[in-house]
Amino acid sequence: MTHALHLTTLDDPWPADGWRALFARMWPAYEAWFLKEGDRARPPYAVAARRLREHMPELVPVWEELVELAGGGDRAARVLALWRPTPFMAACSQAVHVAGEPVLVRNYDWAPERFEAVVVRSAWTGRRVLGTGDCLWGLLDGVNDAGLAVSLTFGGRRVIGDGFGVPLLVRYLLETCTDVGEAVDAILRVPVNLAHNVTLVDAAGAHRTAWVAPDRPPEIARGAVATNHQGAVEWPEHAAMTRTLERERHLEELLADPATDAEGLADAFLAPPLLAGDYDRGFGTLYTAVLRPSTGVLEYRWPGATWRQSLDAFDASPRVQPIGPALAA
């Protein structure tokens, strides 16, 4: 079955009318998500605000502005703080290629109807950031003007705990860090609520993947590949459904082959086993992203189509993009 992504853009150097319109459009869905387990299951305002000020003080002025644009309500402030949010678990694959220009390639695998589908260019803390939006101001992946690229995958564990939703961590890294070393230091001190794998690469070619979780300290791995487990498989049913080991092996074999250049790696993400088509169970590839930290470029790719965005040349036009297994045939 073929689906269609209705992709939009947001180009706000500081949060303004563009973000307000995004909030108005997306708020009913996010409020329902926030209340899925009941209002009392989510932290009160005082706790959420205190945690944000404690762990991400650089983002507090932005958060306060967003809350004002959202109307100043208690519930909106709590949603936007993203402290211990309602759990959500996507899949995804990602890999780094550093022979020549450093490149981070990833597939975002999720349900189309739950995808925010917005590309964001901003300078909210003074640093220019470009990425794929999620949770109203978080990011699924992106690059910044210092030469850092970041993306995330789900870590394949059932554990849930105190911490931030990982899209806000990705935003924080790109807003405050200039290279992989600084990003690793930040990851070590910012808690997350679910297990995720956060892959980093910078313009100098340094790269790491951080295995983060709420119940144990982050582990910083040197490998260039991340799918949906953290070393060993700890959730066999999820691993089997998402074929995390198969995808990991495939990527490792590609990177071990001297003939695989960055373009060859990107092309591999557009075909099975990396391209996924189980959209009904939330495991369908919505896009392939090619992130180039040296040039601040983020390319969205689908079989037969590419949409190029960059910090210096931003295409603000909306886009309707068909997706589905039939396109890869």
C-alpha cells in the first residue's frame, strides 16, 4: 500500500508565527498523546520546569517563549518540557561513513499518521540548526552550523523511567555542542525516559553512538552502525519484528566493503532489508536522511526522489511525497 507524506517547513530564527501555526495544527494530537495514560501519569508543571532548568538551562528561554506562543497554559508547558512524556517506540537504522566527507545516513521507520512531517531551520539559541521536527520543538535528526550531525533510533528495551523525551536531547545537542566530544559530555549528564541510540558525527570525522536509557549510565560505543538494540538483544519480540540484527549485519557488511562509498551506503537505505514497509505496525520507512555536517546539508531521499535542504539554502515549499514498498520495486 502506498502512503503520502504531507511535508511542511518551519523557518523561524526565533519562535514566532510559524511555530504558533505548527502548534495550533498539532496540539490536538499532542494533547491526546499526553493524556493517553491520564493527566496524573504525567509530571506536574513544577517538576517539569525544574528538571528543564536543571539539565538544559540554555533551552529555558526558548521553552518560555514557546509556552507563551502556545497560550501560556499549564498543560502545554508540561508537554513542551518533555520531562517523562508518554512513551513512544519507533524503530530506525543509522550508519556513519567517514572516508572522505563525513556522512550520517539514517532511515526513520514509524507510522505515517504519527509523523509530524516538518523540516525546521532555526537559530533559537544563536546557533543555526536544521533538522526533522518532532514533539513540537524536538528533533529526530539534524545538523548545526558548527559541523555536528545527530540522529536517533529506539534502543530496543522495555524500560521506562524519569528523563526527557529523546527528541529534546537531540535538539539540545545541536543547539549547544560543536563537536562529538562536547555532545558526548552532554549526553552523559542529561537523563532520558526510554532506551535510545544516539549517533553523532562531526566535520572532523569523529563519531560515536551513545546507548542511553533511564536505568543505567550511557554507554559510548565506537561502532559506526546503530539499529534497535544496545549490544545484546533484550527484547526478543521487538528485535524479531523489526529485524534489528539483520539490519545491523547488513550495514556492517556494507561498511566493511572498501567499495562502499557514501553514495553507495545511502543507496542501500532505499532497499530491503533497511527499507521497511510494515506501516500498519509502525515500522515503515518514512524517509532516508543523509546528513552532511561539513556543509550543513540534510538530504531527504526516497526511491526515485531527493529533497535537499541546507542551512544556507532552505526550500520552504511544502511537499507531498508518496512512500511505500511499491516505490522500491
